[in-house]
Amino acid sequence: PVLRMLKIGLPEQPSHAESGTALQLAAALLARYRSQAPQVALGPLPGDATIIDGPPQPFERRIVVKEGGEEGLSLTGGADPQLLI
């Protein structure tokens, strides 16, 4: 698989658990895709959002790390799926 950009969305005031999860996730994906040198961007989500707005670029993946709601993993975002942790 090809990965050029990873965007990780967090609440505006992330908890220690959310911050730690995002950093571990970014480090693991950078290690896995190191030969491709993907860019990683961490950004705040507005309000109670559970998706990162805007259309994704080619070979871009989006992951939202947010406490609350149901536990586990799910896909959100409709036609442009995003992983919600």
C-alpha cells in the first residue's frame, strides 16, 4: 500500500490518553511506511466532530482519535472513509 499523508484529528483539548494514542499511532505508521517518507499532520477537530473535514488527497489516510461514544474502531466519513478510534 502507498501512504503519502496521514492526518490525525484530535479534540481541541485532548486528554493524555488521546494524545498518547495519536503519537503512538503516528510513530508506528512512520516506522511501517518509512521507505515512502509520508507526512503526518495532527490537528484539532471542531466541537463534537468525529470526521476531518474536506476532501482527502490521493494516498492520504485520515484517523480520528476521540474518547467517548462506543469503544473500539469504526469507519466514518461516508464516501471518504476515516478510521475513528
